[in-house]
Amino acid sequence: MSHPLRLVEIEGKGRGYVATEPLKGGQVIFRESPILVYSAYPLKRSEHQELGSVYSRYCAHCYKSLVSGTAGDCTALTCLSCSHPDYASFCSRNCQSLALSSTHSPFVCESLNYLRNCPLLSDNQPEERQVQARYLVTAYNLAMISPSAFQTLLSLHGNGARYMDIATFLHPIISSLPFPKGFDILSIGMSAGLLDKEMSNSFNLMEPRQESGKRGIRAYALYPNVSLFNHSCMPNACRFEYIDSETDGNNTDIIIRMMHDVPEGQEICLSYVRVNRTYSDRKKRLLEYFGFVCVCDRCKVEANSSQDESNCFDFGMKFVCDKENCGGTLAPLPTSADGCSSDYMECNYCGSLKNHKL
Ligand SMILES: [Zn+2]
Ligand SMILES: [Zn+2]
Ligand SMILES: [Zn+2]
Ligand SMILES: [Zn+2]
């Protein structure tokens, strides 16, 4: 992929992307398709989910919202084998047929059926365990349908040490899945590594915004190179996704756009956590999920400030969405064909636009 970035060694941080030319606010600097996407839903409808409502409202192949349909809607396109809209529904005949040899292969279909009926996985276990089992099915399926994409997945950061206990618990369950003969990469260590890579590198694909402002997660996605962007609590670029509106079959692509102009040679950073979080909250999350302590300029200032909870840093004023319950990051709309920046900032979380020249 060609983009105006170069990967360089950055002192104290490892590798990172720097701009090879001056970049404009709103400029799209990076775009890539996921290696894998998997549903964030537990395998079984939990008790608090209304009966009769559609449990997973997304296409099991492309993850677009499904417009119509209740559980009993016979117009919903389901998998011909598991044939229940809760298990797999598709937005089109095209997705239904593509899924057969990829995202919903016979291995995935049979494995998910097995897991749904596996008491070990549901009795006294958190729902998260079902989602982890679903992810491992997706990851091992990737090894079968695209060995090169699986190698890319293995090259992501995460050695698995912190997931050994969970992988050990899941191993007898995963070992019972209908793997093809000769499939020899399954092991506790491999599963632990895969789970760690997921935790360290995945991005949330959000549900459409509800009227209440609440948004759940519809799916998680892993991308080959976007994790190479380093973190800053004062990022100069942020990510966008247009999962329900892109029509070219690349709707789960991640798109990175500049928040403001930067000169050539400057490092391009994303924030791995929501930018409106307080210093102590960011510190806790970055350590827990990503395993590092941030020493960016904002952290240096806020670490020595007594008024942590009041967001003393003025970074938030311009780039944090002020819609209630949002806190998304704002970046100008994409630059025009002649490279001009837009007067409108778009929120990467709720999608609202704001004229920043007013
Ligand atoms: Zn679809
Ligand atoms: Zn199926
Ligand atoms: Zn920081
Ligand atoms: Zn917003």
C-alpha cells in the first residue's frame, strides 16, 4: 500500500510511522482491510436479550447492519446448514455464498454449533469466554482458508503469557472441534498467543448509535499494519470506519485521517484509548491492555497536576466531540481533490459534523 508514511526506529518506542511529506488536516494517510473480523456477541442469546428480537443484527460475513427481520422472519438469508437467524444471517446472496468458503465455512458452522451446546463453556463461565472461543474458531479457520493471512496474524505483537490460564481452560473444548485431518498447529501455547494478539491489536467495530447515545460493539477486527502506529494521548491522527455505508465490499476497512496539519518528519500517533479519559484512567487502561506507561507531553503535564479529574489539559477543547455521552475524536472531513482542508470536523464515534471555522 502506498501512503505518505515511513516506518522508522523511534528512540525509546521501537518502530513508528513518520510523515514523509507535510500532511494536511483531513488527509487520508492510511487505509487497510482486516485480516479477520469476528462477532462480539456471545454464542448464545443471554437471558436479558428479548425473545423475538434479532439477536445478532449484522451480516455474518460483511458485518453490515441487517435492515429488516425478526427471529421468525423467513426472508432473512441464513446459513443453509445451521439455518437459524441467531446463528448466521446474511445481507445478500453474495455474502451468503462467499461466507461458505471463508467466514462461515463448514468448519466454522459445525464448530459454533458444537460450542453453543457445550456445557463447559456456558456453566459458571463469563460470557467473555464464549466470545474468546468464537475468536479461536475464527483464527484457526483463517489458518485453513488463508495461511498467509494467518502468518500475518502470528506476526502481530503478543506472546500469550498472560492468556495461558484461559487457553488451558479452553483447550479441551477447542480440541473437540471438527478440525481436518493433519491440522497440527492447535496447542495451548498457540491459542494463548492468538488470544493475546487479539487483545493487544484488535479494534472495535461499533453498532450504530442508539437514540440514548449508547453504542455497543458489533464485532472486533484485526488489521496487519495499523498497530504499527504508536500511541499518544495527544494524537495527530485518528481512525474512521464506515461499516454500514461503504459499498465496495471494503466496508470493514480502517481509515486513518489527520486531525490537523503536521510537518514532514513528525511521528504520526493514534490514541489507543478515548482521548477524553482522565490521566489515571488512561494510565490504567494502557498498562492493562497494552502493557506500557505513556510518557507523552500530555501525560507529563497531567501526572504532576493535582486536578487530574478535571481534564486540565486543553487538548480536549478542539478535538473532543462535545455531544452528550460521546467523547469521540474530531478530524476534518477528507481533503478535497486539490488538497484543501474542509471547514467541517467529523466525530469518529458518533459521526456528527461541526464547523470549526465558526
Ligand atoms: Zn453482508
Ligand atoms: Zn451455519
Ligand atoms: Zn500519554
Ligand atoms: Zn461524537
